[in-house]
Amino acid sequence: MTRGWRARLAGVIAAWLLAVAPAAAGAQDLLPGMFVGTPDGPQELAIYAERTPVGRLKPPRMSLDDVQVVAGEVRVLCNLPHFRVRSIWLSTGRVFRDDTAERRPLRVAQRRLTVTAVFAKVVDSADPARWRKLLEDVGASADNPAYVFVTMDNDGQVRDFLVGVDLTSALAR
């Protein structure tokens, strides 16, 4: 490499580091956990289901009545060290009682914020017609509430964090 080329490369790297450093520094301040975006700001997702050794979904230890419900677009911040987002999918409460309950994979846009933090936006929830169709496909109703499941994996340990879907607003859009 010539000296001039090295100097230009060093200048480009320095400029990139200066541009990225403020964003990276702010991202380091993220609290660990799972959070969903709401009009009132981020709310922690504390309820998750686990899998049995054969892969069946076990109901959460806490009541499904305590699941954070979201109206509109579903946006999740996943900041659990050693876990990665495996998938994000839609189903209803029936999935805990019946292995044949309808499930639908969701289209998701993800952006890595730090080594452990990922921002995920459910693209399907931003399109009202598509969202209504998916909710109908899984059989969501007032008696059978819909949930977005954020499946997190840690080398064999799997947790499915639940986000409740506000059917009133989803079907009215």
C-alpha cells in the first residue's frame, strides 16, 4: 500500500468511527430485557412461554391477562444477553391447549443495535389489510385473543415472549 492510500483509508475509518460513536454510545445504555413499543413508551414484556423437550408450548407461569397488549404496529426491542431472535409469529391462546392451533410466521424487519440488542418491527402489523387477514387466519376473536410470539433462543433454551394484539383497533383500521 502506498502512504497516500493508507492515509485516505485511515481518514475514512476515522470519519466512520466519529459518525457511529454517538449512536453506539447511546445504545450501550439500553436496559437488558424485552420491551414492546406503545403510545406510552416502551413497556417490558415479562410473560413468556417455554417449550417442553418435545417442542410443545407450555403456558406461561403468569396469567395471560397480564400480557402487554398493543394497538397498531408491533415493535419490539430484544436485549437479552446470550439470546437471539429465532422467529416472530402470530397465533391465539388456543396454541397452549391444541397443537393444531393455527400459526402464521410474520414478516419482520430487524436492526442490530448492539452486540446483544436487536430492534424488530413486525412489517405485517403496519399493513391494516394484511394484519386483518392474518388475524382472521389464526381465528382471533374476543374469546380467543391473538398474540405475537417473539421466539428467543439461547443454545437450546427457548422462550416465547408474548405481545397481546388489541383486536378492536386491529380490526377497525
